[in-house]
Amino acid sequence: MELNSVEKLLRPRSVAVIGASRDPSKIGHQVLKNILSSGFRGAVYPVNPNASEVLGLRCYASVLDVPGPVDLAVVAVPAKLVPQVVEECGRKGVGAVAVISSGFKEVGNEELEKRVVETARKHGLRILGPNIVGICDTVAPINASFCQGSPLKGEIAFISQSGALAIALVGWTALKGVGLSDLVSLGNKADLNEVDFIEFFGRDPHTKVITAYLEGIESGRRFMEVVSKVSTVKPVIVLKVGRAERALGAIRSHTGSLAGSDAVVDAALEQCGALRAPTFIELFDWAVALAKAPLPEGENVLVITNGGGAGVMATDAAELYGVKLMDVPPDLAEKLRKYMPPFGSTFNPIDLTGMATKEWYKGALLEALRDSRVHAVVVLYCHTAITNPKEVADAILEAKREAGVNKPIVASLIGGKECLDEIQRLTSEGVPAYESPEKAVAAMGAIYRYKRMRDKLLRPKTYPELKVDIATARRIVERALAEGRSALTPFEAAQLAKCYGIPVLEKRLVASREEAVKVAEEIGYPVVLEVESPQIIHKTEVGGIILDLKSAEEVAKGFDAIMANVRAKAPTAEVKGVIVRRMAPKGVETLIGMNRDPFFGPVIAFGSGGVLVELVRDVAFRIAPVSLEEAREMVESTKVYAILRGYRGQAEADVDAVVDTILRVSKLAMDIPEIASVDINPFFVYEKGKGGLAIDVKVLLSEPAH
Amino acid sequence: MELNSVEKLLRPRSVAVIGASRDPSKIGHQVLKNILSSGFRGAVYPVNPNASEVLGLRCYASVLDVPGPVDLAVVAVPAKLVPQVVEECGRKGVGAVAVISSGFKEVGNEELEKRVVETARKHGLRILGPNIVGICDTVAPINASFCQGSPLKGEIAFISQSGALAIALVGWTALKGVGLSDLVSLGNKADLNEVDFIEFFGRDPHTKVITAYLEGIESGRRFMEVVSKVSTVKPVIVLKVGRAERALGAIRSHTGSLAGSDAVVDAALEQCGALRAPTFIELFDWAVALAKAPLPEGENVLVITNGGGAGVMATDAAELYGVKLMDVPPDLAEKLRKYMPPFGSTFNPIDLTGMATKEWYKGALLEALRDSRVHAVVVLYCHTAITNPKEVADAILEAKREAGVNKPIVASLIGGKECLDEIQRLTSEGVPAYESPEKAVAAMGAIYRYKRMRDKLLRPKTYPELKVDIATARRIVERALAEGRSALTPFEAAQLAKCYGIPVLEKRLVASREEAVKVAEEIGYPVVLEVESPQIIHKTEVGGIILDLKSAEEVAKGFDAIMANVRAKAPTAEVKGVIVRRMAPKGVETLIGMNRDPFFGPVIAFGSGGVLVELVRDVAFRIAPVSLEEAREMVESTKVYAILRGYRGQAEADVDAVVDTILRVSKLAMDIPEIASVDINPFFVYEKGKGGLAIDVKVLLSEPAH
């Protein structure tokens, strides 16, 4: 069977170490030594023109001299020699190349890195790195890295964009008893990146959970495409750093500050079904839970404890992590009563009290597992004099075996060394266990979040057909671009919205006070006047907008006032005239927008509108194209939804109109890539059946990125 | 020197174990055994009428038979015998009694518990418990508990309301290398509670940090009084559980849902300077940091790392935990350059890269410590082949010693067993160290939060003198109470507010449509009509309020409409008439309120007003009496403050008017305890200098609690 490139990288049948050295301080020596001591069963070929033998193996001057086929070449030569080495690998027909050597893009040497990739491409050869610590695989097994020691064997794949972290976590995971199927160092991602490996691990029978430490997700759309497929089969958990403003380090525009990249990453991960872990500790806590425990059939979780305090901690954590503590049916409560003193509690958490024995733990857990209304159980234990940790662990494992059902059980054992030992034993026997109730509940929460996301991914998505006038819309954009403008005027923006079936407040542009009065008389009072100028984005700030004008006289005075304000506060702005529009009836104030993320493409935003929007940040994001289900979910995830749904006696608002407009903005973003952003704020939502209205539409343009 | 009761409990010179048993399965045996094996140097007297000798010691029939003085009596007899035992302790002149026995309030036996306390009070004797696991003190030392094993000696006092947790944490803290000065089990808190111990540990030279696990803070006001004093001397860290709705389990009224007890606990802890930890892991992580590291002189924090990834993690965490990463001055950057390769970074985090040696770590840290502009340093390390954990720990400790300055340093060492060992060594030598960058930064964040809170507590508080008409206010309340009502009418509420100098919209009560029109003509259009009925709290829901009526005709029609609506939707409500008021100009919509917490007393609320208030929950709480500084801080901590301050070209609003009104509501709460709650929503805030206006004031009453 022919292996693909990633398989050849991770599970090679033969490996060449190019730059293998006799000097133990050299990486080329350490890598070879690790391969030899890792139990690798295939052929190993040291390559080094200056040695005839390294670590007891015959050494070759070039990979071209190697007698047999080579699946994987690990390269640890000075950077400047790498292109030549890759060329030789190509000619040799090597399966894949892992470039450990550093001295490329990470030190500003982009040119050299490009040459390496081009050389590889020419031969159809895939490259991992450069600037990596290597690969550790516990399946082959092979440790083709300069990590000290190998990871424990297990079912979690770990992909790391940080080399230092990868090395350090080999020790840390071993200390914690966390087993890995593979550890992959991504380095500069010149060719292969996280997506290639997620795709591979998605199909890999040796991997149950895929984890990744990422600093950037440059192939955002491919990442989402692959992860949303893989997530239906096994969990993907991502530690994506760079949440902090300081870490992002980029100056962002006003609208950009809402669609801030980290919020986009959050939305994208959620949308494609990946879990996002806040630190590597949770990353592996959750991965262990998902690797060891089955998925639950339903949402009913029971907590069993021997300490009221631990029970309250778990209750607090359950709310935080979205774990639903069931109400205990009376007949089950009665059965549980047998395993506690009279002052115990059958109000979930089930409190067996400090008097709990091994038999009580086992009995109560058996009742819970055998009851079809209970879908998952969290067992909590505080080390007491009555029952030692080993007895509790035995009770849990015996009940699990005897119940003969496949329900997730997680445990927390609070105490000293004895507890730590039993935590590791329980975990290795399929009951993920932790040192605190909160960690146990968080792990159960990860199981549920994964299950809910997977269920959602498995449901079909609907993309309703929308009638739009794309030709006119395109002409509006092209004309503005041809004039060298990077924004549509409000008048053009409203026209564009109309082309896409977005209900928009009609606006008329006038040049004089007389014309303003004439138009106002036509459309009817009250009206709003606002200055029209490409340079003035925030009209309120320059006194460029006046509301609620009720007569010809007020309109005339308003026109003059705006002109005077703008002359004073924005003297250099080019004034194209003044817009006259009806004062629209007020609806629920929302915002609908679109922004392009450099990595994930068009991002659709929906949330509370008006001036408070930036302060409360009640905004949901989704990557376009947005499905009907996703649009509805976006709306339902915001706080303003409570108002839309009809809050405290108010009528229910037209949520369908909001969903429809979101879909139309999404389509606009997909159809016309020259549109950089759309900002409909406010979008008034009226009573159910009465639709909505875009009061203000801002559209920015940019040349499409290719 | 005479010791007080708490000192006699924790550091006794002599101890009697009442209920000492020869049966190793009995708690009375275990406690005695623990005392004897804990290194206690004072006299120990077993008391048991049925034995002449226990564990080699002479046993007495009653504490009255003990020859010498007894500082502490530990009681482990059946619950029903406890009153008699306490009586004898009183007669003997015992210093304090710790009642281990259970079977009291926790199993519904409140009567028996009351008898124990009354007996003790009669003799001026203080009781700890009942229903405790005992006391472990590492100063005396004495382990007068049935915990298995004693805690490590250290400088952290731990007070636990959960016995099971206390026992379990003896093992856990020992495993983690966390040393305790004392461990106190509070049990049912029949007499002594957490406040008594916090007060003691505040003065105790052996305790550097006070920690507590609490399920309730019943003596809320005394707690705040004591903690705000102790917090100026040493940190108090509290793990208060019961955040979740389910855990609270109480049904709360509409306003109560805002002033929800957990938000009140948060506010109270913040106000008295206590840190609140989310789980026991953070509780001890932070306690160790505060026990081991000095407080910083300023806010400038430098991070030094050998891995970019760890640096980004720390940057993210710094934002989360309020740690301020300084910008590195160019001259310092130049000095740091000496300790890194050319591709290292002097943009904080300082990245020495994976090539970092012991010398580089030491050199860079020395430069940082010697620079007076750097106030604290976080050192991060990923285990690499270049430098082992011991070398890094040595580098840190040598630099600390050689720099000869007293600045906080925290560290994170990511890796396996070797790292774990060095983490414990660094910590014990004054550099709190952790397994992840986030934990290290969180610990530094705790140091800073404590420092900032302490600084705030040390600044004087101002309580401006406010002129109010307390006599009239009292009469309004008393009259309503005399009529058996639990709410003021809107009209009365407005009067009450006026008595306290709160600017309030004038309202006139009318009984007929003709009268409504007459009043409207007097006060001028536009006006608002609203129904006046004690039973109708949310007027919008029944169509009981109509805005913006602009003519006599509209007012007449409005009056009829309200009457019809109320008849239809609230047919049983007693209608006292209709209120006519001016349509006030719109200001920034805020909320000012007061609610009484059963434990902390009057709580003042300020936040965003209007219908969004309950959705965005932009509300700050403080326990009354609120100082001028606290009122200002409340306002500044909300999101609506950005609007008040003048947002995007809007004029600055009258923040002083808000602060003044908060102080007046606070005074009202302190002056008239019969007022259960005040809800001013909306409180319109106008431009600076133009004040504010309470549009709607709701006041609920209750008999004062004694």
C-alpha cells in the first residue's frame, strides 16, 4: 500500500537523517540517537559526507547513495545547504522531508525558505518545517526529534506551532500520565500546516482526539472545511493564543475592533466544531476526558459526592461549563437513600456524606448507571478516614463494569499522593479523574460541548435561494472603484442594499436649503437631514445630522446649521450635499455587518445596535456563507434576542426579517469580493410581520485579494 | 500573659480530650493520638469516666477532675452529652471548647445546639463548632483533629467551613508543598465563626496570608469591618462557593435578580479588600505567591522567556489578570540584547529564545532587577536540551541574591519531573513557581490585585455631609406601614426622594379625564400619563403608561385608553388615579438602586438603565454606607460610564449628579431601615452642570429586621 506524504512523515518504513553527526552536542546526532532508541523497526540511514559511520550505522555521503527507498528524510544541516539537500531528496524519490534546520523566515530569511519550498514542489515533495524540533510517533514507533525522551503512548495527537513548548510538553504530559499518538512540531509551516495533520489524524485509527497549539490559523477557510468534517468523527481541541490586544499588536479600524480577530477565531472554531481550550492544562484535561470516556446519550448528569462542599463546587462549575444537573426522580431518590445516612441528600448533587463507604459509593453509582434517565455521572471524593482513595476507585470501576452500560463517568479525588495514584489509575481505566471537582466538571463540560457541536454538524444546513440584482450591485461598486474611492456614499450604499433585497430607508440627496424643503414636503414630516461627504464617517461628531424636523421652517434652519457645523468642524471635507430622509418609526435597535478577516474571509456580525453596541459588545459572529440555521443561532445567541422575542410585555419582533437580512449580507459578501465591509447600524426591527429597516448603511471597498 | 479564646483554641498550653477512647476506630481516640504525635509540648488530659488510662496517659472521669488548668477542651462525645460537658468546662474555667461531635443543626437538631451555646455563654466560654474535624496548628504545634496526618508547616492560615474538604486538603497541600500555619474547621459556626479567626490571624506573626473556604458569610457586616482592617496588613483570600443559581436555590424578586447574592458577595469582598479565588487550586496558588513574594513598588512588569509561545500565553494571561506588561525603554533593551541571539526579542516578553543558557537567564534577570523602572518580573522556561531546569532555577536564585533588591519574581517551568522539583525549590526560596505561564501570571495578578486593594484601603474615605429632611421621609414611610402597605405609591416615592435631595420628576395625581386635561394644560405639553395602582408594578405590560401626549385631545383620549387597558389586563387592581407628568428631556439612561442583603445589609446599585439593563447586567454594587470615592469608583466601573464621559462627540454628562444621588440613596438606606428597596430607573443624566433626573422611583418597604 502506498502511503501519502503525511503518513510517510509520521509512520515511515525507512528514514534518512541528513546531517547525522558523531558529535553528541549536534542536533543531527541527537535525532539519530532518538530514532535508534525509540524502537523504530525500519531502516535507518545516516547521511553525512564527512563520516563513514555514525552511532554504529553505515553513513552515506548523500541521500542519493542510500541503497533502499526512503520514506522520511530528517534534515539537520545548516540552513544554506537545505535547498541542495531537498533537491537530492526529490531526485531520490524520498516520501517526505522534515526540516529541523532553522535560519529561515523566523530570522528574516524568507528568500531561502521560498527556495526550499520551490525545490520541493518541483519534485512533488512535501516539506514539514523548517525550524521544527521534529516528530514523535508512538505508533510506528519513531522519535525523529531532538526532544529529550519520548512521549507516553496514547491516543491523543498533539500538533504544536511552538517547538519549545512541544519539547517541554513531552516531559509534562508524561508526568501527568497523558499518552500521545503523535507529537508534530509545525515550525514555519512553509508547506505542510496544521490542516494537513488534522486531516490525517481525522482518519487515523490510532488517534481518538486531535489537539493543537496554534499561534496563527493562516489557511482559515481550509481549516474550517477540514475541521468541520473531522469533528463529526473525533474531537479537535485547539489552544489558539494571541487573545490579548498586546499580543495581536495590530491597529484595527473602528468596525474592525468589533470583528476583532480573536472574536473571529472564536466564532470560526465554534462554527466548525472545534473546542477552544484556554491553556495547555485544559487542552490535555479535556483531551483525556474525550479520549477515555464515551459520549453521553442525553443531557441528564448526576453528581455523587461524600462532601457537601465538593458538591457545591461542582454545582457552581456545572453552571459555568454548561453541564446540566438533572432533577432526581423520586423513585431514583428512594433507591439512592439506601446508600447514605438519614441526613444525606438526594437533591443532586447526591450527598452520601463523610460517612460514605466503598459499598455506598458503588451502590449509588450502580443505581445511577442502571437508570436510563441518567446519562452521565460525576463522582466526587474528599479523602476521609472512613474510605481510602483506592476503595473509592475500586467502587467506581466495579460499578462501571457491573452496570455494563457505556455512559461517561468522570471523577474528582481531593487529597494527597494516594489520591494522585488513583486518579491516574481511574483515568487509564476509562474514568477520567482530576484533582478538583471543578476540573472534573469542566472535563464533563468538554464532553458535552463536543457532543452538542458534533450533533449540530451532523444536521443538514439550509441555504435559501435569495433573489438579488447582482448586476446593478456590481456596477455600483465598480463605478466607485473606478473613481478611486474606497467607500460608497450613503446614497450608493442604500441602493446596493436594495439590490440585495435589504429593506432600507429611502434617502434623497439635495444641494440647497430650498431643495431640502421641497423634498421634505414631498416625503412628509418629520424628516432627518444629514450631511453627505466621503470624508465624514461619524456624522454626529461634526454636527452633521439633525433629527426630527417637523416643518419647512425647521428644515430650512437645519440645512443651514449642518452647513455651518461642517464648515467649522470638518473644513476640509468635500460636501456632496445633504440627505433628506423620513424619520423612521423606531424599532428594536440592532446591528448587522460584514468584515473581511485576512485568514477566514468574510465574517458576518449581528448584535445590539446603537451607541451602546461598542460598550456592551453584544455581537455574534459567523464566517460566511451563513446558513439559515447559523443565522438563526447567531440571533438567538445575543442578548438583544430577549428583546426581539418580546420582553416584558413588548410585542414579539420580526426575527425572520433579521435572519433574512443576515443571509442577504452574507450572500453580498460572497458575491462581490471588492466589498471590504458592510455596516448596517442601526437596523430597526419592527413587530412580527412588519419587517425591519436599515437606517444607515456604510460600505467600504477594497481591491479583492487574490 | 493571658491568651484570648481563639489563641487558647489554636495555641493551647494544655488540652483535655473529652471522650478520649481506647477504641482506635473512635474519633476520641484518633484526636488524642494526633495530639500526642503532633509534637505538642503542653499537658494532655484524656477525659472518660469509663477508662483509667488511654494511650498511656492517666484518664479523668470529668474535666472537673483534671489537676491543672485547661486552655482547650476538645469534645468528642455523643451530641446529647455535649451540654453537660460544656457546663463542666465552664465550671472548670476551661479557656475554649472545640466541639467535634456532630448531630446538631446539620441534622435538624437546632434546639440541642442552642442549649450548648447558651451553656457556654453563661460561663463566658467560647465554642468552636459543633460538627468540626478539629484544629491543626503548626506553630504550637498541635494536631487536635481527626485528620490523617498533619499539614506542612508554613505561613498560610486556612479556615474551612467544610470538614471533608479540610481533611482532604491536608493531603493535597502537602503534596503540592503548600505550608500552613493553621487549619481550622468551622463546622456549624454556632458561636465562633470565620471573622473571629480572620481577626486572630490578622495579628498573628506566624501567618502571612489568610485563606478561607466559605459557604455562607452570615456576619456580613462584621466580616467587612474586620477584613478591611486585616487586609491593610496581610492578604485575605476567600473561596466563597454558591455562585450558581441552582446552588443558591432561592427564588428572588425582579430587583433581587440584579442584586443577586453572589454579585453582592463579589462587591463586598472587593470593597473590604479580600481576593476571591474561583477554586481551591487558585486559592493556594495565590496564597503561596503572596506568602513568598514581596509586594511590588509599581506597575511595570517584565516577562523573560526562552519560548515565544510561552511568552504569548503570558501576554494573554496578563490582560486577563490585570498585569501590566511595560514597554521596554531603549537603554534597557540594549542591555538585554547581550543575553540573546540576534533573532531574540526585546519587545516585552523578552524572548531569549530556545538557545537561552543559564548565563543569559541570570544576566537578563539581573538587568531587569537592577533597573528601577522594572517593578516585577515573570520568568518563563520551557524545558529544552540547552539548559536544564536546575540551571534556570539557579540562575533565578543567584540573580535575586546578587541584585539585592526586594521585587516580586514569579516563575513558570514547563516540563516533567525535574521541573516539578525546581518549582518546589524556587517556591520555598521565595520565587513562587508554577507549571504554566498562565498560573504564574495569575499569581502575579493576585499580588497586584492585593496591592491595589490595600493601597485603596489605606487612602482616607470621604462621606460628604448631605442635607436631607429625614423627619418628613420617615413620616411618609411610617404612614404607608401603618396602612399595612409594603410599597410606596409612585407619588409618595417621589416625595421621599425629594426629601433626600434626589432630583425627581414632578408628578400630579388626577382622578378624571377632565382633571387630567386641566393639569396637562398647567404643566405644559408634551406630557405622560401613567396609571397609579399599588398592584401594578410593571405598567408597560398592562398598557398603563402612554408617552408624549401633545394636546388636550390626546390627553383625554389617553386617559380613557389607560382606564380601558387596565380594566382589561389588570381587572382586580385597585386604581388610585392617573399620574400626569411632563415628558422629561431624554438624558443618558442609568439606574440607581438599593436592596437589602440578609447578610450584608443595604446594597447600592448603579448601572445602565432602561430595558437593556437586565440583559446586559451592566451594574456595579457596593455595600452602604458608600463613600464618595466608592461612589465614583462604582460609576467608573460600569460600561455606561464611557457614555457619561462623552462618547463619540457627545457632550460629557453630569457624573457628579450621579455620584451625589448614589450617596443620597446610600444615606436613605442607612437612615430608614424600614425601606426594603429603592429602584430609580431610569435616572436620566444630562450634560455636565445640568444635573440628572429620577423619572421613576419605586420604593418597597418591610419591617426592619432586628
